[in-house]
Amino acid sequence: MQHRPPPLEGIRVLDLSRILAGPWCTQNLADLGADVIKVERPATGDDTRHWGPPYLKDGQGKDTSEAAYYLSTNRNKRSLEADIASPEGAALIRELVTHCDILVENFKVGGLRKYDLDYDSLNALNPRLIYCSVTGFGQDGPCATLPGYDFMIQGLGGLMSITGERDDLPGGGPQKAGVAVTDIITGMYATVAILAAIQERHRSGLGQQLDIALLDCHVAMLANQNSNYFTSGNAPTRAGNAHQNVVPYQVFAASDGHLIVATGNESQYRAYCKAIGVPELGDDPRFATNRLRVTNRDVLVALLSDIMKQGPRDEWISKLEAAGVPCGPINNIAQTFAHPQAQARQLRRELPHPLGGTASVTASPLRFSASPVVYRNAPPMLGQHTQEILQEILGKTA
């Protein structure tokens, strides 16, 4: 099949965001072919450049200045050093805005107004500009002026009340997710909003401001747990590795490790019972439907747990896979990238880096048959493209 240019080729993004939520969004846009200009503070740059160890290794295996955290969310971008707090730096950004389609920022509400870099000021310069503001709590409401951090939102927004082992079991209590899921999901929602705004601009010819809040995105992400509350009036609680609405759908201990069993319907449940040698549990009137299994969860899970402890993990997985029952091991991240499917899908990519080595990056999950994601360059060094950008876009002299 003949490849076409990436979907966002010809779109230019001015990225005034830092840390994770905003940069995650702009990395998506960069992967899709947009020219993303990452504006960074002189001398220090994005905070995450210093969030280490670990740090990227150079060609001799020595630590560089580039933290792994920063590398995770800034590939395919160009870096421009500019001090927006100075009149000259702010003026430079305003000049660049007239050549850009999108601006992404995650300053506190109103924080850019004093530099005339707020939406109203920039909309007057470029009415086609799509201006995406990523904040903790949104542009209005009693908390609008407060800073927002992923960990804090995981607690305030309810996720930690449903994550972790049950309070009545050993190890019970609130747990945050193992990755900054609120920042990530906010970056994804911001990406969706920007793509929709580009489509709308085709009709209207005009840009608009996008108000994307960590709290809003976090609460939306709770999905069926919100509906569980809406329909029952009861706030869901922690259930460990079990599913609130489906049984059995959880982690089981085998004789030599742990595995996940996820029966999503009646036929899978019966196939599971048959595969582990207890077909009678598939027909037991106490467990005949998922509703009954949820009601009688403790009884059923105790029976299944005793059986699962009697066999080795991989033997169970082989039997369940043969029976068409969703199941799998619990891998660490090294095992994940070593998995044949992860290798076949090339989920780890290597990009040449200016410091003499290569930077490993995680592949984009977006796959296009005709206009594929591009891997142009490693996450940039601080200010690596400043002169290039100012000459190319603004026609500045050396």
C-alpha cells in the first residue's frame, strides 16, 4: 500500500506545557506528524529533565543530563529556549503564534495574562488559533486557582477509594495507581479535543479555547464505577484485584505464582470450570448467572482459590487458553517488553540521540494503514532547535 503523509503534517503546535499531561498530548500530536515546538525556560527547561535517576546513557554508557522521565513524553518535538517572563520572550511567543495552529499550556488559571499570552490576547492575533488550557480544576469553580497534581487528584477524585486491597484484608487501604494515570488520561482527552477543534475549524474557519481539567478527566475515567454509584446510591469500595461487577474476574494464586482469570460471560465461566476440573460448579444453582456469582462471591471465590492453588501457573494458563478462557500472567515491565507479541509489534523503538547514543522510546499505539505514525527524532536537548526555529519560521538572522 502506498503511504500518504502523516495525518497532522502541516499543523504547527506551540507547546508551553511541562511535566506530563500537556506534553503527553503534544507528543501524540507530534507522533501524528505535527511540528511541535516545545518552549522551555532558559537554563533549566522542563522540570522533568531533572527528575532522575535514571538518566539516559551516552555512547560510553555514562549518565547524561537527560532524565528517563523527560524522555517518556517528548519525542518528535523541537526545543526552543525562551524566557516568557521577559518582554522580549513574550513578544517572541506572540510572533510565533501567528504562524501556529495550536497552543497547549498548563499554567495556573490566568497565569499567562500578565504576559499577554492568554487566550483573548492571542485570539486577537490569530483567530484560527486552537488554544488548549490544561489545569487541575478548570477555568471556573471554587478550586479554579488551585494547582493540580496527579497524586492529589487520584485521592480527591475517588480513584484511591477503589484502588488497593479491601480494608478488611491484610494490606488493605488506599493505593494510587502505579503510573500517573490522571495526567495520562488528561493528555489523551486534550488530544481528542484538539483533533475535534481542528475538524470544527474546517467548518467555521475559527479557533477556540479548550478547557481541559485533570479533575474532570479523572472523574470521567471512573466509568462504570460512577454508574455503580449513580444506580445504587452506594459509593464503590476497594476490591483488590477483583472486579466489582463480574465474578470470577480477578487474580488467583497458583502453586508457583499468580495468574489473572477474566471470565466475561456465562460460556466463559462454564468453560473455566470445566478446564480446572470442576464442571459441576458451572451448573451449580448458586453460581448459574453472573448476578448470582456476584451475590455469592465469597463462597465461589473460596472454592476456586483452593483449586487454583493446586496447580502451577503456566499449566493453568495453557489449559485456560485452550478452552478459550481469558487469562494471563502478571509480568513485570521487563517481561512485558520481552514478550513475543510486544516484540512483534515493536513496542520499543530506538532513536539516535545527540549525546552520542540512542534513546529508547515506547511506540505509539496508534496504527494507520496508509499514513503511519512517524518517529523523526529523539526527545530534544534543551534549546536544541532554537536557532533553526527562529530562522525557519520567523526569518531571523543568526
